Amino acid sequence: MLLTITNEQKIPVALNPKTLAGNPAGVDGIPVWEALGDGDATIEVAPDGLSATLISGEANINSTFRVTADGVPGEEVGVLTEDITLAVVPASASSLGLVAGAAELK
């Protein structure tokens, strides 16, 4: 998954596990989120591991995150993995910031 935000933003992401037929499914245990070492964006993971917030770093630097979970309940393990590439672009000006000085005598 590719997400693009500015260097002034953060973005929430959440897991929504589904079966092959598209029905809701659970995961066994707490999913693990990790930064893969490229880029400088950071991640804040919810205690249950089902969501996280990706926080931008410097502009024009991409970061990659991986989330891994066990999709099979019980003793058997079925590892599911997804990667997120977070592209960070420079924030644009939203106003000209015009200000007036104090009035003076002429």
C-alpha cells in the first residue's frame, strides 16, 4: 500500500482482516508493526496492535512499514504480512501571510 502525506501530517491506519470470501475475520495474538529502516517517518502503535499512526518525517523521503499477524486461530500459525510505503511530500503554502505594520504619519 502506498500512502502520501505532507511533512506536516500524520495518518491513521487500521487492520480489517477478512476471509477469502470477504467476511470479517480475527487475528490470533497482537499484530506486530515495524519500521523497515528506510526513511525517517515514525509509527505509534495502539496497544491492541490493530491500528497505528504513521507520522511523517522530512519531505521527499519515503519510509516503509510492515505489519505481521497470525491469521489462524489456535496452535496453527498462518502468517499474514502487509507493507506500507509512506511517501512524504513538502507541505504547500496555504496563505500568503500578509501582515500590516503600524500606521505612521506622512
